[in-house]
Amino acid sequence: MLSLKLGPLAIPTQLAILYLGLLCAWLTGWWLGRKRKADPEPVLFRLLLLGLIAARAAFVIRYFDNYSSSLASILDIRDGGFMPLAGIIATLAGAAWYLWRKPALRIPLTSGLVTGFIVCGLGFAIQNAMLSSQQLPELAMRNLQGEPVELRDLRGKPLVINLWATWCPPCRREMPVLQAAQQNNPHIEFVFINQGEGQQQVENFLAQQNLQLENLLLDSGARLGQAVSSLSLPTTLFYDADGILQNNHLGELSTASLRHAMRTIAPDSDTLNTPNLQKEKP
């Protein structure tokens, strides 16, 4: 499952696991700290913030060539660009400092952190086990010429499938990034599957935006999104040459986050550093 439905909102499963881990850490710390009159809540949230900043900073440093042309994009975390290991190390270092300076917090803070890490670790392990067993769905789509295309026939090369719609602003913004990636990575198959729209509407959009996309398919019933349990757009799926799901990204991709995700299916992959991507036309 890639996302969870919460009322009108679709929350990525990974984010939901992180929220659950934070909640369990806070409840554990509060329960053990109340008798000692030592509330670890403020410290837990500071450590979370420290971890997020460190994870983002490490990602930006790793892919700085894609951020250097627009430094403001460093703050745009909607692309999901984080290095979790850097965040974990920073969180543990910050926790060690607090435990040294504030002895009263040692039991509740340590217990809260351990509980949070265990919950997150188990949650991510279960999710990864479920995703690693997901194969390319056996569905048939139609291309813009009206010809049927079986998804299973796309196996044989690393595969990136982008689920999108013309009404979706993040989908529209990331299209130039995906187009550049398709042009510069011939060893990877890129497929763009429109969800729930007609041929004429899609063709008008491509002409309006001056997009030259290959392998564009129509999924009028949005069956692929249902098959992979994706409740939001855009969704990008990364399959290896055997058609096994290796990675996924919910939300808008930047050049850096796409490069990072592509390495899970093709370590030698890359995309253009495109500082002057064409802006969406009104």
C-alpha cells in the first residue's frame, strides 16, 4: 500500500509510519516522565526537527548540482529529497547531548526514542516486504493510436511508470523533469499513464505544453492506481527489469529526487541538470 486515506486526504504510507512512531515516542516519554516531572515532549520535537534538517541537508549536498541554479528550491521539501541515515545520526547525536545535559530526561527520553525507532523500523520493514513482492500488474492500456499495450510486455529493462492527469498541478510541474530524464536515459523505459482522461484532452495538453513524451498510455478507469493502492497523483513507480517494484514516489519529483529514486533500478542512471526547464503555460 502506497498511501492511506484519511478523510479527504491521501497520506503516503511512509509519512503515516513516521507520524505513528512520533506519537508512540511521545506517549512513552510522557508516561514515564510524568512521575519524575520531566516532560520529554519539547526535546522529542526538537530532535525530529534536527533529524529532518540533517536529512535534507545531506540530500541537497549530494545533489547540489541540481539545486545550485535555484537555491530557493532547497527549501521546497515537496520533492521528498531526504537522506534518512543522516537524519538518524543527527537525531542520535542530539539525543546524546540532551541526555548528558539533562539527567532527569534520561529514562523518559531514552524510552521514548527507543519506542519510536522500533515502531518506525517495524513499520518500514513491513512496508518494504510488501512492496518488494509487488510485480508489474497484468493490465492492458491503450496508447494514443488506440492500440492495446500490455504492461507485462514492458519488462526487460528498468522501468519508470508515472501516473498523472492534466488537472493535477504537481503532475504538470514535474513533466519537464521526466521528459528530460526520458531523453537522457535510453537504458530505462519511461511510461506515462494518464489516469481517467480521454485521448483528445491528453493530446491538447501535450500540444499546449509543448511536451514530447514517448510511451504515453491511457488508463480511462484509473485501474493501475487502484492496483498499486495509490490514492493520489502524481505517483511514480520504479520497477527493475524483472518487473518487481523497487521504489515509489508520491508527489512532485524534482530532478534531484528523480535521480535518487532511479538509482534503485539503474545505479548508472542520471538526468540532465536542467536549470531552465520550460515553465507551464497558462
